[in-house]
Amino acid sequence: MGLSSKSSDTHSYRTTLKHRQRQKRYYQANREAETTKQERYRLRLKTETLTYYGKGGKLQCCWPGCNEVDLDVLTLDHVNDDGGRGRRSREHGSGTKFYRWLRDQNYPDGFQTLCGSHQLKKEILKQRRAAQGFRLLMAHLKAIPECL
Ligand SMILES: [Zn+2]
């Protein structure tokens, strides 16, 4: 009697465990499917946007002589970057949200596709120009006696 009741408990415990595992698998699978769906949408939107703003309407970096076509390293660049990156992300969000906003606006001018290296290169050139401008300004101020 004692033995049979114990085995029945074990059985129901196993059933519950199995049921829980099945539920867990179901939720995991569902979550993965949902993530995959979102990921596919994100990639499609990114591809579409970066293709539009790419070199010659192709998914490619716009920097002269650059042939980078890897979606993972391509990014959208604000052509006349006047510190607008922060403002832009505040207004329209970033990533998928921003790509969607651009598409809703029928892809306005002022953006280009750049690879990560050339995004960085652009930033370096900008800082170098700013430093040169500062040196020129200092030289100019030194030339004016009352400024010293
Ligand atoms: Zn590039």
C-alpha cells in the first residue's frame, strides 16, 4: 500500500515536471520565433535604408574608394554632422525607430551610408579641422596686440 502510493506520487511528480518542461520549451520556442521575427524586420529595414543611402543606391559605404558592403559594419551617417546626432536620437530615436522614421519621411536628404571605419575617419578629420581652426584663431588673436 505504502509502496504503491509512493510510486503514484513519483509518477504525478514526473508528469508535472514533464508538463512544466514542455511549457517552458513552448515559451522559449515562441520567444525565439518572436525575436527572430523582430530581428528579420530590423534587418530588412536597415538593409532598405542603408541601400537607399548607399553608394549609387547600393548597399555600400559612400566613402570614395571604399567597397565595404557588410551590413553588420555599415551605419547611417548624418552628412552635415553639426552635433545633430544627439538631437536626432532625441527627436526620432535611434536604430530601427530612426530607420522607420526615415522611411515614413520618404528618405529625406542629408544622410549617407558609411562603414564603421569611415564613420571614425570622418570624426577624426572633423576633430583635426577643428584643431586647425583653433590654431588659426590663436595665431590670428596673437597678431592683434590687445588680445594678448
Ligand atoms: Zn568605408
